Amino acid sequence: MEKIKSDEVHSADFKIQEIIRQYPGEIRSIAFDVPFHFPNCLNCVEGCEGIESCPSEHVKWMWEYTRKLHKKKKPRKLFTPYTQRCVEMYVSTELEEPFNMQHAMGSNTAPLLARAMYLKQRWDIPCIEVFPKLSVWRVGRSLNVMKSHLRFHKHSIGGDESRREILHALSSHNIAFVYDQDVKLMIDNSHAFESFICALTAFLDYKGLTEPRPEGFPENEDWIAFPKSSIKWNGF
């Protein structure tokens, strides 16, 4: 999508919609690498006085999570449920590595969220949210790619070599066939590479190979699609 730009007549958003409309009935899902819902507290109609007395399920979950975290570490600042979501808190501490997602309504992500919401409203197609860094880690570990390549695949220095190694592992295990010119594009461009990772994650989600919500996770909260920790690629 990086080459899709607005011109004097049409916006880039219009052009994206035109591409989607070229495949009626053929698209199973669309993967975003940004949120497409506001944090729940921005849609609140209960009128509570603040997090201290809020009865909402997701705020109660955030309190429980924060108290458990404070038992392990020095007390940190409290959560802000109008900028962040439970999933961002969960992936930062509850997986095999800490994965730090930006807050959904943080200064960098909020404009992207607004655009994703705008686009999603125009499609009657299921959408999923993907955190490419986590998907890269899970896919790469299942293929025995060096951890350093998985951690630094987006770095300006050395990131191209990391992307090369990850793509080579996918190809050598016959998981994905990619034309040479597209491989070169993804090695040279981290945005193109992460778009591919989003598409791969969407396919794994379709195949039932992504992680379900953990037990007790609020039902009204967003969850992201990311690969299971052990994927059997044989016969994939």
C-alpha cells in the first residue's frame, strides 16, 4: 500500500477501497497492523467517576493485572484505559518475550486507528489486528531462525539481512512461494515485509493456527491474531 498515494482527484483511501472491490466474495479477512476500535472507555455510557470505582469488566481485569505486576516489580504508574487496551498489557509480560505494543490511542497510533476505522466501516469483511513483531517472532522461532534476526528485522542497520534470513527460512521450508522481485522488495522495504507477515498471519488465523484468547480475558476487549507457539509446518 506504500505506493498508493492521493492525487488531485482521488484519495489513497478511495484507491484502497477500489482494490478491495476488485475481489467480491473472494476475501476471507483483512489484516490491519493497527487497532481499528477505540479503547472501550471511550465508548463508555455508564458515567463512572474513574478507574477506582469503574464496574466494567475490562477495567477490573486491568486492576487485577496491575496488582499482580506490582507484586513482582516496583510499583509502576497506573494504567490509562482511555488510551490502552488489555491486549497491550497482556503481551508486554505474559508471553515468552516482552512485546511492547504502542497504546491504541497513543500519539503515534491514534491517527492510524482513525484511518483504519474509517476504512473498516466501508467493508463487510471480517477484519483482524496483527502485531507484526510478535508474528515474526513466533513464525521465526518455529523455523529456528536466529533470535537476533527476529528481534531486529526492522532496524535500519542489519534489518535487511534479517529479513533476508526470515524469507529464506519460509522458502526453504516450502511455506511460501514468493517471486524474486517481491523478495527483493521485502528485503529492501520493511513495510512491504510486515505487510507480508500480516497476510501470513491472516492465513494462519484462517487455518486455526493462531492463539485463542486466554482464560478470563474480557470478552468485550480486542484480541490480536498471532501464531501459536509451536506450528507444525509439515504438510502445510
